Amino acid sequence: YRRQRVTVSETRPVTVHIGERRKPQPNGQPGYLRIDSVHQGDLDGIKGLYLINAIDEVTQIQFIAAVERISEHFLLPILERLIHAFPFAIRGFHADNGSEYINHRVAQLLTKLHVAEFTKSRARRSNDNALVESKNGSIVRKHLGYSHIPGRYASQVNDFTLNVLSPYLNFHRPCF
């Protein structure tokens, strides 16, 4: 049966020529962001909101924002707001291989904002984005929990995360 009926074909990997597949090298300079998304779960068919966690690799200044959905319509304005929130020029942007960040619209936004480096995680290198993944657990989940937050509350959560939580997180960070 297997010889006659089953056809096995290997999947071809999709090559996306957006971003360079390497670990960023900040060389002690601030301005190299690590970014990741945290989903607040679904409940009874209602989608939860997404939290965007952006951290500078050197100073570890961190800003968290919320979006209703992970589409370009919601994500691009928040990314621009997060990049402008940092007190220094952003030189690099590093994301995992998620399609929410590795796309042409985000690449155009980073070009418009004069971000020089756009990097993405390498295959089988789980430590490339370890800083932001650890902050997802120790900061985001600690303060906002694991429970479902409906997407319609994204603006209220965004007000809290950008105006209260992020200044609280960065209060004792060194100022260079």
C-alpha cells in the first residue's frame, strides 16, 4: 500500500530576503532593540490582545505596548511609537522569525525611521532572542498575568503599559 498509494515529498523552505539572519553585535552601544509578541490567549472564540515587548540589549530599557490584533493595521503605529519612546537613536532591530515582524511593511517602516540593521534569529539558535523571551516571563507575565484579555481593551491596556508600567520598569535604569 505504501509503495503504491503514499507519495512522500519534502517541503521546500521558504526563503524570505527581509532582514539578515544573524545575532546583532551592539559592541556596547545602546540602540539595538530586541522585540517579541506575547499573546493573552483566546476565550470562547474571542481573540485576546497581543503585548509587544521591546528591550534595548545594552541598557535593558524596556517598553511594552498592546495591540488588538497582530496585523499591520494595528502593529505598525505601535512599532513606530515604541521606537520613538526610547531616549536614544535606534540602530538595530532584532526579531524572531515571526511573520508579524519579518515582512515588507515593517522593513519599510524601519527604513523610514533610519534603523540601519534589521536582523532575525538564526535557525537552531534559541539564544538569539533570549533576552526578550526572559523578560516576557519575568516582567510581562508577572505584571499582566496569563489570563485572557479581550482585544477590545487594547487601548486601555496600552495606556497602562506605556504610561505606568514602562516608566516603572525603567525608573532605576542607568542614564548614560
